[in-house]
Amino acid sequence: MKIISTTIPDILILEPKVFGDDRGFFFESFNERTWRELTGLNVRFVQHNHSRSAQNVLRGLHYQIQQPQGKLVRVIAGEVFDVAVDIRASSPTFGQWFGATLSADNKRQMWVPAGFAHGFCVTSEYAEFLYLTTDYWAPEHERCIAWDDPELNISWPVSAPPLVSGKDREGRRFKDADLFP
């Protein structure tokens, strides 16, 4: 596995070593020992989620203000543009975002630590998205920042107006959001 640094040091891109031939391929999507050796992080994943979304669906920007979740995310079918926004007020990268294309073809994963808002948009016909989380879903603590907040100015690569949920249409502006210290 290869770790790729990003413009926000706490966010990591993981690129697996893929073994393939004319029969197909194999790779380790997660190995705790390798994870610890390469990242220096000792995290415990407690929940594994799977979603499927159609093209131009945009989900986010979500986070939990209590029971914050670190997320290891990947795509097993299709392609998404995945985004994390640093919402830790004391961080040197506070208010900055990082985005990366994750796809079934590139097999890359992105580590989004606790303290970040997270979202993605589907750039293929559909996408299946998997993510491991470091804490359990707690809907009473869930928050949403507006995906189109002008202060964040995220460059979402959508080919049509994005399809968003009612909850995501009601996302708060970054300046009004509940943030981490």
C-alpha cells in the first residue's frame, strides 16, 4: 500500500498494491498492521457502511459534533469526487477543503479524520460507496454544512444541477455551523 500526502496533512490517500491478471484482481482493502505502520494511526473501526447513488447525486457535507467519526472511504463501482472540509477551529487548515476522485478503477481510498465535514458527488452513471467509521452513527449529533457554501467555494464536478436530499438542502452556512474547537 502506498500513502499519498494531500494539501491537508491529516487527510491521506491510500493506494493499494493490486495483483491482477486476465482472471481479475486481488488487493487488501484494509490491513490493520500495515495501516498502523504506514500512517502511525491507531484507530478502531466500528461500523461499515455501503451506499449506492445515481449520477449527479451529491451527499454532504456531513459530520457529527459529538461522537465524531473518522472515515476510511472507497468506491467499489463507478466514480465519485470525494471532499473533506477541516472544521477544527484551532487547526492551521481550518476552513480549507480537499477533494479527490475515488473510483472502482483507481481503487484509491481516502482517510477523513474526525473533525472534518465530508461529502461526495457521483460523476459516473452510478456509484457504490463504502466507508469504515471510527464511531457509531448518532443522528442526534449529526450536522450538515451547505454543499454550495460560497465561503468554502468547493469545485464540485457536476454535469447538471446536483440531486440533494432535503436534509442537505437545509445545510447551514459554514460561518453558522457548529464547529470543533
